[in-house]
Amino acid sequence: MAIRGLTALREHQEILRALRRDELLWVAQERFDVVPIPTEEGNVFPCIGVYTVNGKMAGLYGRAARNALIDQNAKDIAVLIRRETERRVQ
């Protein structure tokens, strides 16, 4: 994962070289700012992702990290969806 400003310069350069060797093995994602959630153990940065199968949504997943980078150090978290029993009136 290469994120300018977060990934160490040497590692960032190595990743970009690997990208140039085989562009079809990589996926680009747009970076966005996340508001941290305060917990008893300090702030965590949440991320909700979507699983797709053949281009159609198949489910959701959640991840959370101690910093604004969701990587291999992030933890899996539950994604709960509240089913509304009554229609909201606007």
C-alpha cells in the first residue's frame, strides 16, 4: 500500500516500481478523511467496505485502526445495520 505522506519514502518508491512492472495487479483507491471515534483505549479510525461478486454488492465489512491508515494492522469490526420498524416522517 503506497500513500504519499504516510508510506516511508523508500517503500513508496519500491511500490511504484512494482506497479510499473505489472499495472494489472494493482488497484487504486481514493483517499478520504475519517473522523476518529473516541474509545476507552484511545481514538480509532473506522472504515466500512463493500464486498462485490461479479460487480454486485454481496456484503459489508468493517475495519478499525489506531491511525488513519487501514492496513494489515487494522482490526476487523462488526457492521450493524438497524432495521427501521416504522417509516420516518419528514
